[in-house]
Amino acid sequence: MCLGVPGKIVRWLEHEPPMACGEVEFDGTRRVCNLACVPEAAVGDYVIVHAGVAITRLDAEEADRLLGELRALCEPTAPDDSATL
């Protein structure tokens, strides 16, 4: 299974393909990612990043929804009282 994670472009470092790259923020953590597949993206845009490569742009509403779902996966859950061993 592959996982693409939404991140926000905070600055472009290089615009020319194939080395187009920029700094992308993932919930407070910043990483340099390849942006060659999204040359139309601008600072402030959200992108889906897989293996260090931004593969598509994403609108802010959808990015917020996905980030909320990812955060929920990290929240501890209460034990299920109906579970039997």
C-alpha cells in the first residue's frame, strides 16, 4: 500500500524541472520535496506528497479533511468493553 500525505508549500527553492523543489510543511514539520509534477502550484497551495514527490494539488478544504482523518488515526482509543478474549 502507498500513502500520499497532504502538505502545504511554504517556499519554492527551484522552479526548473526536473529539479523543481520546494519546502513543504506537514502539520508543523518541513521537508524539501520534488515539485516537478506540480509546476502550477504556488506558495500556500496544498499538495499530496508520496515518497518525497508532490504528485497533485489539493484544495484547502480537502486537505483539512484529510489532515483531520490522519490526526484521528493517532488518537488513543478507549478499550472496547464488548470485546472478549
